[in-house]
Amino acid sequence: MHLVYPAVLAALLFCTGLYGVLARRNAILVLMSVELMLNAVNLNLVAFDVWLSRAARDTLHSGQALTLFTIAIAAAEIGIGLAIVLAVHRGRGTADIDKLRDTAEGPEPDGPDPDNPDSAPPPPTAPQATRAGKAEATA
């Protein structure tokens, strides 16, 4: 078998995974796409190892050893990634990546900070000021 067939298949798998990482909004689907990309790399490692072992009979099969190492790392990555996604989903109620980007910032405070007596609420915007003026005028 030629080296071209597994290389083209690995390229298609990698491009599909890359599209999934860039286009998906769900964190679980992004993790699945990363796994697809790692499997494409594993396919390349094994294909090149087999191709190079035909040229030299005394080889160590390092491509297959690296593939096993990559599989172990991917399993640990998925375990930790799923634990983080489940913890965030329980806390926030969503696994949508766009809605989770402000996780570190926290919610906006509604009023003055009780710990800081110098903080004051922001001034009302123009529509809020006109609504407040109309409410006072009708009362």
C-alpha cells in the first residue's frame, strides 16, 4: 500500500477536526474535534512508521510507541476536559463557549459596592433619565 492513502485520509480527518474546533459552539463537540485531530496525527505516525520500517529492517517502531503515548495523553485530556465542562455546566447552566468567555469577569454589580463607600452607581443613561422624568411628572 502506498503512503499517499493514509496521508490523505489523515489530512481529511485533521481538516474535519479543525473545522469542528473553529465552527462549533458546544464545548463537548470541540473536545470531540480535538480527539479527531489527534487520531489523524496517530494515523500519520503509524503510516510513516510502517513505511520507514520497510526501508530499514532493524527499526524500533518509534511511530507506534508515540501513538500509544498520544492515546494515553488524549485519554487524560478528555477526562480532565469533561470534568471541567461538567463543572462549568453545573455552575453556569450551559456548555456554549461564547457564553462562557466572561467566566473570569463575573457578573456586573447592580448597585454600589458595600465594601467601598466611595463607589456610586453609574449615572442613568438618556432613555432611563427621560423615563424617570415622565414617571415623576405623572405621579
